[in-house]
Amino acid sequence: MKVLAAMSGGVDSAVAAARAVEAGHEVVGVHLALSRMPGTLRTGSRGCCTIEDAMDARRAANMLGIPFYVWDLSERFKEDVVDDFIAEYAAGRTPNPCMRCNEKIKFAALLDKAIALGFDAVATGHYATLVEGKHGPELHRASAWSKDQSYVLGVLTERQLAHCYFPLGDTPSKQLVRAEAEERGLQVAQKPDSHDICFIPDGDTRGWLSEHVRREPGDILDEAGDVVGRHDGAHGYTVGQRRGLQLGRPAPDGQPRYVLSIRPVSNQVVVGPRESLAIGGIAGGRFSWTGEPGFDLAEPFACDVQIRAHADPVPARARLAPILDAERTEQHRAEATHEVRVDIDLERAEPLSGVAPGQTAVLYVGTRVLGQFTIDRAVPAGAAAAAP
């Protein structure tokens, strides 16, 4: 098999490429240049797309004896990931740029180019497992749930899965991957994991947004609609936030207040007590499926839902349904006609907390990733079911 190994410069992708070579595949390494400032070094950076990362990837490819190239996808990255990130915040949503990068760059732009060049598959260092199911390829959790990355791959389609290769899916731990890298003489064996948003290397998301999203002062309201403070830009707040609210009036009971919602049209931030963050249901659009489900999505079905990369999955029931005008929120996209509705099984799990529109919810049936959607609205625990 002719394999294009996506090499980020980290230990996981280097070992994945090594395993592909060892398996007898014809392997070519490629590093994606996504930064519009290619001279950026990792000094103070916690991302994964610096020039130092490109050099680490090249050294690993040389050690493995495979051809290596750098592909400049910075323009596509800016349009599909960075600009989308800005637009989502401006619309009062809290996006996940890593999901968009996987969807639009690593498994769309990269994969399309690889197929056009005659490659059979793209190999990455993600911890996830591919299984050939009754209706085609299925995406499943990795054997080591502590390192499982199937959540961030929930945006993949059946066609993309057919050309994916995840050599690390059955590896029990990251420590074993590092040990293997040491044995292979790869210099990235002890390289720290990347984290945070790669195009905001200092981790100051609010500061970065203040330079890219117009700041409009507005009111901070309590649940009754009374003004309790002022903000200098709603995009600087996230659901569940407690600190830095600068409220001018304390709560009647003296308890802390949290951000409950952001209203982009009226430019208002709503705050309330911690218990109001408890969510019993979610719904949203921009959905996709990782393959043929094998059942009618319009009928309620049992599943698990995960709303963050490192969150625990929560038992739930879901279905695909038309959006009701009475339930449409400011976060819904105008063109959307259907949404995925999910009811959390509150008899088996605690309510979700801190759910923000714009987050990605991934649905699982057992270990299989069924698909994903972008959250547009959250239903408080105890309110009417999201998926009756």
C-alpha cells in the first residue's frame, strides 16, 4: 500500500510513520505548513505548527529513510480554521478549531491531495481504531481509553475513513510509544505533547480575539433580565466562566454567579447560579456521520455523548429531527432545517455542565463513533426533553 504519513514533528506521528514502513508499505512523509509566519520558533509556543516542528519531522523521516516534503496549506488553514474560529466567536459560539482542522485540513485538503497523487491512505499518529463493519469502515475508540482521540476524529466521513490508517490505535499507552521511539533512535522520543490552539501559541485566547473581533460593550443580565453589570465585548466570555465578570451588583444569596449564555444579536451576557449550568439535553446542526448507522436516525436511539476531547462519555438518547421555529436560538444557522437532539439519561449520569453553543458533540454506540454535530442550544436539566 502506498501511504502518505502526516508528520507533525511529534513522537506519535513519527512512530506511526515508522510502523507503516515496518509493515512493508511504501511510505512518504509530509509536514503541513499551516502558519502564515513560517519563521516562528517554539520559544514560548505551546502549539504544533512551528518551524522547529517541521525540522523535527524532517529528521524523523531521514532516520526512517523515507522521502519527505513540506506542503504549504497556510492559506486554506486561515480560511477554513482561523477565519471560522473568528466568525464563530463573533456569532456568540465557542468553537473547537482542532475539529475544524481535522475536518477541513488533515482529512480533506491533505487526503484529497494524497488520493490525487496516487496514495492509498494517509497515516497519522491519532489513537483510534478502524474496524471493517457490515456497512463499511467504522471508527472506534483506541484500546487505551486514556489516550483515545476518536472524539477529534468524529468529523470524518465514511469516504475519508476508507483512506485512513491509524497505526497507534492498539497501543496500550503513550509510554510504550515513547519507549519505541527511543529504541528506533528518534530524537522526538521525549518531546512534550502539544496543546492549546496552535495559532494562539501563548494561550491567551481572549487577548487574541480582542485583536480580531470588534469589541462592543454591552449589558450583563441575571436570569430575571435585570442588568447587573457591563462587559467590554461578549466574545471575551464563555459559558461556565466565573472569574473576571466584574459585576456591579452581588447575587441576593451572596453566592458566585457564572456565565449561563451569550446573546450575540443583543450583545448581552447572562449570568446565574451554578445550578443553572446543569444541562439535561443538547441539540444542534452542522452534523455528519462516520458511516452508515444501520438504523433510522429519525427514531430515538441509545448512545453515549461526549462534548469535549477529554470528557467522560454520558449515556443518552438521540434522534435527528426538524428544527422547530419555537426552539430556534440566536446560535442556530439560518439555513439549517434539521438538528440532532440528545436527551441525557439523568437516571444513569449527572447533568452536563458548562455546555456552550459552538462546542462539538460526538455520539458513540458502544466504542463506535457514530457521528458529530455542533451544539446550538442546551436544555436545562428538568426541562422538556430534547429528544422525546
